[in-house]
Amino acid sequence: MRGFLASSIGVATAAVLALPLALPTPALAETVPVTPAGSTQSLPLVPIGAAADRTPGVPGMSASPRGPETQGLAAREVKTFSLVGVVWDDVTTQLNGRVQVRTRSVRTATWSDWQDVEVHNSEHAADPDAVERESGRVRGATAPLWVGESDGVEVRVQAELDPPATRAGSRLPSGMRIELVDPGAAAPAGSSDGKNSGPADDKGEMVAPGLTMEMAEASAANVPHAALGANEITELNKADSTADAVFASEGELTAAAAPYIGPRPRIVTRKGWGADESLREKAFAYTNTVKAAFVHHSASGNNYACKDAPAVLRSLYRYHVVSSGWRDFGYNFAVDKCGTVYEGRAGGVSKPVLGAHTMGFNTDSMGVAVLGTFTNSAPPAAAVDAVARLTAWKLGLFGRDPRAKATLKSGGGNRYPKGRNVSMNVISGHRDGFATECPGKQLYGKLPTTRTSSARLQGRP
């Protein structure tokens, strides 16, 4: 199922259609347009090592049997960035090999050790037949890696040494580039702090104090849970959270759902974490309901402080949209290591927003990404608790028991063929719908207790 699109303009209230003010016209970087909310440097990779002696007529292929094809970049100074990832032309092509980067810290002027970048990221994406994948802009991509404020980079990408018998000798994908993402300042474009003044353009025209049209549309999708332009949606107790269910169901709350809604957690809005709303596609995409929640890790590393989480989100958002070609941030929600919950893809936190997080099972589901990598590292208790609180509320809005099973129809993937009905836990890990390591062994192991905690918060016996 493709889901459906709703005009984001139709979501905005009449109150935001006044007071046009000025917003600066975006500047241009070397390769991609940027705004005051961040920038992306996109640098092509070149053959290095043994692969530098290329077979004539076969770009990137080594003429020597001494080693696998290798591409990269020699150490160099670049503009400041905080997150890295590698992208390539064809989204259907897998990068079978190893990607490593080392970076130079702005603060210490020292180079890091080589760090591995998670190679397989295509499973965090829209379904194969979704409109989002047919835009012509979607690219293959590794997982992003948060490295902190840096001004130097070195990259090496090596095809796998011994491909399995089921796969032909590995070639690296064509058109590989290293993406260096700067999240920008905490204040998003259009904030009314007096620092971003300049000529207006059609896309940057303000429609309310401190709000461009795109910002107002994203914020209006959360009315009445929060006022227009709010930086957060406040927490509610269990009784008051029933009002959220009434809103989500357009006044048709079922009797079965009413008693089993968890307290609404505090949620930092897109405006609160500084999303540049001019990057995403304008229309909001919705599915029919929310039957299940898929838990992910962002695989972006654990080397961030909680105060940096908004910057990590702005970087991931820019990497998803500008570098990978998605319509918006992929996940419906994000949770940082301190347990703060963040609004993800635009369209309204209480609504069934169609995400791009679990290929094959984005329809009738939601995706929650815990910021970090939890293959070997245990997830912080605060983050696990936040997932339980968030799912108790959001699944409760749609009458779902976190301990139950739900049947979802596969949209196609490497685990279940398109069209197959699959019974899954209402709170599942990404690996339950797609053959992947996500959400990491350590976080996946916390899901049984998360289901129990989420149901208890809903008040279920």
C-alpha cells in the first residue's frame, strides 16, 4: 500500500496566513544548496591503492589481482562538519564491503582512529513501490556516523575480499561520494532572534512571527496538543491522554481503547530540535492506522552528549533528505540516550504518519529510532523506558495492546515477499521485518520487558 498524501497547507490554520515577514534567501555551497540550518559537502571518491591501476574501460576496477577494488579520499582539510556517510547512484545496488573514516576534531586538532561505518542501510527506507522511492532522487547509502565537530576527513571503501558463492565478485557501486553534514546552529532558519535577516523569497516568506509557511504547516499538524510554534508538546497524565485519542480518531474513540492509553510523554517538536522545514517535501504522507511499532537504532554511534541530540537529529534529517533523497526524516520518532522523545517525520505526532524506516512494513506502523549503536553496547535505561512510555501512548491511541500480535502485509523485502500477511509483535524490532542487525542485539534484547512496561503504563491487567 502506498499510503496517501495530504496537503500540508490544508493542515495549517487560518491564523498563520498573516504577517508576512522576511527570511534570508538560502546561500549556495559547492555541491548542494544550504540554509542557515546546516550544510552538506558532497565529495566524490576516487580509486586508491591497488585499485588505482584500473582496467581500461572499467572505471574503478583494479588491473591487479593483488587486492579488492578500493576507493576513498586522502586526508584533507574541509569545512566544518559533524556527521559522515557514503552515498552512491543506484538505490538498488548494495555496497558489499567495508567503509572506514577517520576525522580531525575541531576542538583538539587531533585525528581519530579509523571508524567503521555501518554499510547496509537500505532496509531503513520506503517500501519498494512507494511514491517516495519513485522520485528519481533516492540514492544508495550507508548508515550515517556522528563524529562531532570536525574539519578534516580521510575515507577508504574496500570491496569484500571473499564474496560468497551465491554472489559474483564484488564491485563497488558507481558514483560513490562522501557526505559531510554540518547540522548548523541550534536556532532554525526563520527563528525570530534577529540574527537571520535578509531578503525574502517564495519559499522563505514568514507567515507568523518566527515561522515560515513550512514551519507553520509542520507545527499546525500538532494543534491542539501544542500551540502553533511550540518547541515541545507537554506530558499529560493518563486521564488527560484520553483527549489525544479523541483527536486522533476524529471524535470516534472506541470504548475498548479509552481505558488503555498510556500517559503522553513530553515530546520535543521539529521546531524544538531545529528542523529546516524547507528541505522536506511539502505534502504529508499518511497510512490508515498504527498496528505496530518498530524499534530501531540509528547506527550513528554513541559518541554524543544529550545536549547534542538536536544537532544529531538535524544531521540525520539532512542526510536522509539531501544526501539519500528521501521525502523527510525517516523515523516517526527518535529517542536520545537520556530518554528525551523527539518528533520525527512531519504530519502530527498523534496521526498515522507514513514513515520510511522498515522496508516492506511502513504501512500501518510507526518507527522509533533510539539514537546510537547497540550491537555490543547496552542501551541506557532511560532510553528503553522512553520507548515504553512513547509506545504506551501512541499505540494506545489506536487501541493496540503492546503485548499482542498484529498482522501486517509485506510490501516486499529480503525476509517476506510482497503481499504476504505476517503476524508480528505489536512492539517489534526492525530485524523482525527485515534481515538486518537493527536495532542491535543489545537493544533487541530489551523488547520483551518494553512490551510488558508499555502495557502496564496503558493500565492493562
